[in-house]
Amino acid sequence: MNIYTKHIFLYCLMLCTALFSACSDDDNVQEALAEGQGEVIFTFERNQVYSIISLEEMVRLKVTLEKDGETITLPTFDLTGDEKAMTSEPIRLDNGVYTVKKYIAYNNKGVQVMEAYLESDNELVIEHENITTFYFPISIRITYSNNMLRSTLFGICTEIFGNDSTLWPKTWREENEDFLTWENLHFETDDYGNIIYLSEIVFDEKFAANTEKGFGGMKKLPSAVSEMPTIESLVIRNIPEFEELPDNLNKSGLSSITVLNTSLKEFPKHFENIKHLNTLSIINSKLTELPVSLQKLENLYAVNLDGNEITSFPAELAKSWQKLVSLSMRSTKLQSLPAEIFSMKKVTTFDFRNNPDLSSLPETRGEGMELTGFLLDGCGFTSIPAIAATEGIRMLSLANNKIATVRNNELSATLQCLILDGNPLSTAPIINHEKLMELSLNNCGLTEIPNVNGLPNLRSLYVAKNHIQEVKADAFTNCKMFSILSLAENNELQSIDNNAFYTTTDYKLEESTDTSSPRPIYMACVDVDDCPNLTWSIPDTWNHIPTIDVTNKEGLKFGDSHVIVYHKNSNGVTRTQHCKEQLKENGQECGKNHDARPVKDFEEWKEQNLK
């Protein structure tokens, strides 16, 4: 080939290459947007759609929109990205305002992995020549097909019990095709009876009112539970063999976890990363410590750790659990509490009952606390803790401790309820607090009624199981609103003076009542059960107590009442069997037996009337 021919060949080759490249560029150019069209990119982000367990499993998406009352289902399109975000290519739509109603996601095998309905944050606005990015919101309602859910639950049973379905809970077996009869599942259904939203699973030792086999023997919760995107509440109870939660609970959308009566000893890895957990109850199990890492659970508002073997409460948790409203740690092995414990601003009442090794509390509280009470029954206190005297404390319960004396200045001026049952008090405490309404001193070794003259608003006094011998005149006359007295099981009690109680005629009477006799208008109930040496005639003025007018509404009338007296095994207590009170409405005797009690005993009466 001569030089001329080579040049011609090279020139032709360059020309063909240029033409081919131009054609290729033309093929990649998309048509221009039509008039009145815009584009949208659909995007999932991990920080927004927390209920998606694994974003990378979603590779194709079908989206249903609504515009002007018309439903529009878009062709299925691909998603690309990674576990942090998945995004579509731009999709063309006509201008206007759309509502994104639902989507169906598929994996790389074409299997449906999710169906979800959007209930808010679902408006999509398309404008000409603009590209809009639509981020799928967290307010979604994910639905299962019944077959998908059944398959997942079968897998859970298989992991726990093996392939032999006769070992599974009866209603969860393969032959039970009526999915709605499966027990211990809480769900929503559509109009056709299909489960669209499974919110809670309860793993119990037995089902059907403790007659059918449940999940007794389960030692570890299957990890598949964490991968069920709609589960909000998990309950594991009454399974003594249960010991372990899975390490992937941080991938769940759980907001509530309850573990009751198990052998759970520790929290699993990554537990502190359950982002939406707000209620945690691990009760009567084997926990020995609270990891400091739990400080990351900043959304907790209720924690119950009763009946575990925990010895301390980390200061770091007290500092970070600032949304906590309720904390209960009864019957543990607590020995002390950090100074920061009373910096949890929203906890109103701390419950540390039945911790015999707990004998002191920090003396100060954080600013702005809503603290109002302590439940410290069955602990090791020998004196009233200093923090009980701080402003705002309204309730203090220290029953069954080792307190021998109580001084007036040890109690808050705002205190309304004081319970000291079962303490070895050397003498009855003298308390002067005008706001105190309830005082309980059962089984304290008292030999006399405490002086309550300094308690003008006292409503209830409980002094059962003591060694009191008499109730003297004027014992309660300074307590004008006094209404409940318990003296049960005072074996030495011999007399009750009927002048011990406040009575008056200064009230608005019903027309049927005698206006001349002073009556204990606030008295409601007296308990003198099991007082074998008591001799007492209940006064007739304790019948037909008029209703006090507190409504200021004309025509609103309530019938007369009478003081209820319980006196089982107290044979010296008597009451007129045939009421001789003359009724003004007809001038006739009442004739009723007001010794009848509405319920069988004092405790039941309290339960019904003091809720």
C-alpha cells in the first residue's frame, strides 16, 4: 500500500468514528419536557424511614398517587443507592398537586417486601421544568399480606421449637387457616379481614387463659422479630427459661418492651440504639446491673425494673433520662442512689419500695423538678430522709422501716399524706401541718390516739393493730373535715367517747332531716373490727346525715347518708336496729336498720370509695 492510499484509509476511519460518536450522543438525549410537565425523584433515607429494616433490600418500587380524586399508579421503577439512602431516577408527571397514597417495594428477586400507606406528609407538588425530591416520611402504615406475615411467624416458631408444628402454639399451626384466630397478636384488619398492620406480639408461657401451650421453654427471642417493621410493642412474660434478647433489636421500630417473670440477666448488644423506645419494663427477672450505655435511650418516659438484682443506679442515666416521668425499682438489691437521681425533672414520685439495703437518699434535688412524693416502704431507714422536708413534697410513705421518732420539722409544709405503718415509734408523733389530710400509723406500738389538733384538714387516720385503750372526748373536734377512722385490732380498746368527733348544725339541710341535732356531717366510715373489749353505743345522730349543698344548683337533691361502722368480732358495739328518726316529709319513723354495711369489710369499702 502506497503512502497516498494509507492517508485516504486513515481519513475514512476518522470520519466514521466521528459519525458514530455523534449518533451515540443523539441516542442519549432525552426528549424535552412537554409543556405542563415536571419531574420527581423518590427518595428513602434511613433517618426518616426508621421502620425500613434494610433499605438495600428495596430495589424496585410501585407508587400510587391521587390527583383531583383520580388514582394514578406509576409504572414500577428501579431504586439505587445503599443502606443509607435509596433513590429513583427522575420521573415525569403533569403539573399539579398530588397525594402520595401508598407504595409497594420489591427485592432483587421480584418478591414483595413491603406495602405501606402514607397518612400524612404526603403532598407532592409538580411544577413545569422543575425537579422535586419527595422524601418518604416516617408517618407510614406498613401492611403485610397474610401470606407474608404467616411465613414470618412460621419461621419464628421453627427457630424456637423446630419443624414439628405439633410443638407450636395450637392457634399458630399451619393447619389453622383462619389467621384472625391466632392468639397473642394485636393487629388491624381491612374490610376483607386481612391483617394490614401487626403492632404487638405477646410471647406467653400459655395461651387461651392458661389452658393451651404457648411459648414455654423459649430461651431466646428470634432475631426475625426485630425485622418485622410494624411491631411497636413486644411482651415476653411468664417464661422462666427465657434468658436472651437478640442483638439486632436496635433495627426494630419498638416503642415498648415488657419482659416479666423470666431469667433475663443482661441487656443485649446495641440495645441502647433502639431509637424510639419510650417504655421499658423488665420485671421479676435476673438483671444485675444497668449499663451506662443506656443513657442513649433519651426518649424513655416510663421505666419499671421491679424484682431484679440491681445494686446501683448509674449517675449517667439520671443525667440523660430527662424525659422520664415514671421510675419504679421495687424489690431489688439497691444499696444507694447517686446525687443526680433527683435531677430527673419530670419524675413526680419515686418508687423504691422493698429495698431493705437502702437506708438513705441524696439530700438535695435539682432545680425545676416536679418531684412530689416518695414510696419507700420496706427499706432500711432509721429516720425521715432530709429531702422529705423540701418544698413540694405531698406524699411520703415509709411503712415497715426502722423509724423510732418523727419530728415536725422533718416533714414538708406541703405534705398531704404520711404513711408510717409498721415502724417502732416510741411515742405518737406530734405533727402540726395544716395541709396534711391522711395519716397512717398502723402497727406502730401506740398506746394512745396521736394528738391531731395541729392538723385542721385531716380527713383520714389509720391506727389499727396498736394498743390504744380509749378515744377521748375532743380527740378530733379540731378536724372539721375528719371522715375516716380505723381502729381495728386494738385488743385493749375499751371505749369511744361520742364527743370525740366534730359535729354541727351549721349546714343546709334536706327537708327530710331534723335540723336541731348536731351531726358529724363529714364522717363517712369507722372500722372497729376485732376489738373484743370495746363497749360503744353508736349514736343515733350518726344516721340521716344531710347532704351538704356544694353545687349551688337549685333542684339538685341527694338523699341523707349515715356513718358506716364495721364492728366484726366486736360484740360490745351496738346500734339502733329500728331507726326512730321522724321524717319531715310524712312525720313517720324511718324504721330502717342503718347498721347494714354496703360491702363486706373496711378494705373493700376503701377500695370502692377512695380511688
